[in-house]
Amino acid sequence: MQEEALSNIELLKEIAEFLNNETDQCDMLHGALKKLIKGTTFTTGWIFFIEGDGKHQLASYEELPESLQHNGCELLHEGGCWCVNRFRKGKLTKASNIIECQRIEKAIEEKRGKTNDITYHATIPLQSGDEAYGLLNVAAPNKTHFTKDELALLESVAFQIGSAIKRIALTKKEQEVALLAERNRLARDLHDSVNQLLFSLTLTARGGAEMTDEHEVKETFQTVQTLAQEALSEMRALIWQLRPHGLENGLVEAVKGYSDMLGLRLQPKVEGVISLSSKVEEVLWRVSQEALNNCKKHSGVLEISYLLKDEGNKIALVIEDHGYGFQYDEEQPLASIGIGSMRERVKGMGGVFQLESALGKGTKLTVKIPY
């Protein structure tokens, strides 16, 4: 018993040291789960994240039996079960023995492959203070009951993981705040220096054109004025991109303000109650900027339809114009209008990017991102 206690302390120390040095959440979950399985008699484990609306997602897993890995871990991604349902109701606050696992039972009934003699599992909430993030589940062959010592160990590991989740989230939030502050500083500097110089150049060129009667000199001043005005417009757009006015009031308000600045007439529509994370909102904002810039430069029309739609577990964004359109080949993207940049942003969020366009038939951009 004493040797077992010492072994548990060493395992907790090893996991704690690993968690303290890890900064990426996915790597942290995978590494902690791997060390737990390797350092105990448990042979498999998986972690669910559970959102405030009750939706769950498979965040990490280790050494799953064939039946649970079947079809891309389908049984773990979909459906409900005792532990998730109890967590949603706020009734799962400590490590518990599960009398039966509905997911494994279903795998057996549907003959999805080997279960490695696993029929039961222990479930432990991942918590930090008053915040709960999800569940840690572990199992072993032919094990139908978990001892108090095993549950105590699992609670300690789950608490460590929960604390690491909170630390990484806070660090990420600090980084986002620092990035926003830097963008605001750069936007102020551009506004106070380059923006003012371009404005002065515009006035100077206009004055020069009015003061001379020589045709060639007047044309030169007018050309300088036109170029300065274009550069000033580009600078204002850049400053807006760095520090979008209205984003604090939601994505649609920010996009509407940006379209007004470009001289476009946006027709916004929102379907469903939508609450986006800062990361998803950032991607949709950048994609919207690029799309509206393209509309302004290439479509030849001012009317733009803008739809933001809640599709359950995905947010859909559709931006459409009925302008000139262009011949689009997905295999040969037109870098000049930023298609590659938009696609990469969406792909980085696990989303789907679709562009439809043809000469004389306008352009339709559709983006779908899970959230």
C-alpha cells in the first residue's frame, strides 16, 4: 500500500511538471492523458469538453479500443450518455463509478469491433474553482469497480488538468489583449502621422492646381491629388482593419461600419441567436473585410447582401453581389483578390470555404465554421 501511494505521488508530480510547462491545450490534454494511462493500470481514456449549452466534443483520447475508434470515433462524438447528461445537470461534481457505459454497449450491439473487455469506466469532472470544463473518463479490461484510492488519484489528476486549462485560457486571453493593444497603438500612430501627411499632401496638391494657369503643371498637381486621395483612402481602410470601430458591439455592426466607409450599401441579415468566440469572430471579421474590399474593387456594384446564420453546431456566413463576376478556378486561385488568405483562415478553424463566380453573374462567398 505504501509503495502504491508513493507511486501515485510520483505520477502526480510527473503530470504536474508536464502541465506547468505546456502552453498548447491540445498537446497538454494528450500528454497528460498519455502519462496517466502509462503510469496506472488503466488502459484507455478520453476527455470530453462540454459547453454551456450542453454540447460535448471529444477533446482527446488515448489507446481507445477498436469499437470506440470505429468510423472516426463516431460513438464518442455523437449521442448522449449517463456521465455527460449528469454533468449537464450539474449533478456530477466528483469522481464516480459508472454502472454501465451506453457508448460501449452500443458498440457491442452494433458489432463495431473489439472492446478489449472494457464495459465500465470511471468518470471525473475537469474543474478549476467554480468553473467546470468537461469530463475525464478512464477504463481497464474486466474492471467493474474503481477503489476510493483510484478515484482519489483520478480526482487529483483531473484537478491538475482543469487548472492547466484555465491557465492556458488566461494566458491566451492576455495575449489577445496585448495584440489588441498593439493594433490600437499602430492604428493611432498611422492616424497621427502617415494619415495626416497624406491629408496635407491632398490639400497642397489641390492648392497648387488652383494657383497655376499652366495646363501641364495643373495636370501634374491634379494627378498628385488623385494619388494622395487614393492613398488616404487605403490608409483609412488599413487603420479600420487594425482597429475596427463597432466590433465591440458585434460582428455585423463592425462589418456594416466598414462597408459604409468603403461606400458600399450592405444588406445585413442574421438568422438565429448567435454568440461567437473571439477567435471565430476574428476570422469572420477578416474574411468579411477581404470580401468587401474585393466587392469594392472588382464587382462594379454597391449593393452587397450579407447573411450570418446559426446552423446548430456551425456558423454560416454568406456574402453575395450581382456584379461583374469572374472566371474562378479553385485549382488556380487569384492571389490578387486574397482568396488564398480567406481560405487559409477558414481552414485553420476547421471550417469550409466555398466561392462561386462567373462572368456577368456576380460572386457568392460561403463560409461555414464550427463553434
